Amino acid sequence: MAPESLLEYKVTESIIGAFYPVYDRHGYGFLEHVYALALERELLSRGHQVDREFAVTIFYEGEPLTVARLDMVVDKRVVVEYKSTAVLPAFAQRQVYNYLRASSLKVGLILHFGPVARFYRLVRSRADPQ
């Protein structure tokens, strides 16, 4: 499969392209807030719309149940979760899948500002209920 055929390829490619300069500049060791601010600036400079602490209401039986706060949504198309821990927590993927389902978005990225810069791309399954 050609990378261009991946869902939201252009947006995720640009987000990942913004992630590495932020990591190269700051390295490992800052709190997530520092990386969030730097990443937001980098994405804005690349012409993206960035929503931080994006609120999504989760419903049960048509009634509001709770509100989830997503770290970042880029161009109203991709959920971005960032972590700055030494080891990526086991719950990080589940967290992003939950955000995808709650927001009805299809693609998410985990950007790990750990000892080694890593990213993880997640796609909501077509079998997931809307």
C-alpha cells in the first residue's frame, strides 16, 4: 500500500514532520506542556488549525455522560496525543482509540517525547460504532 493511500496521509505526514524538529530542539525531559506549546507553534507555522484541550461530549442513550479532553486536534481531522514519559504507558493506545470513537474522527497519532522520539499512528476500525 502506498503511503499516500493512508487515511489523512497529508495531515499526519505534516504533524510527524513537525514533531521531529520540536524533539530535536528540546530533546527528552520536559513536561508535556512544553512540548504541546512548541508543537502547536510548529503546526501553526505550517498552516494547520490546532485545537488544544479539545472537548468532546460522550453520550449514553442520547444523554450527555461526560466530557473527554483530547490533547490536540489538527485541522479537525487528526487526534494527537503526546506523552513525555520514559516508557510509553500501556494505556496510551486505548486512550487514543477512545478519543477517536468519542470524536468520530478516524485517525490518531501518539507522539512520544521519550528518550527516543517515536510516533504511533492509529486508525479507528470500520467495525467501531459511530
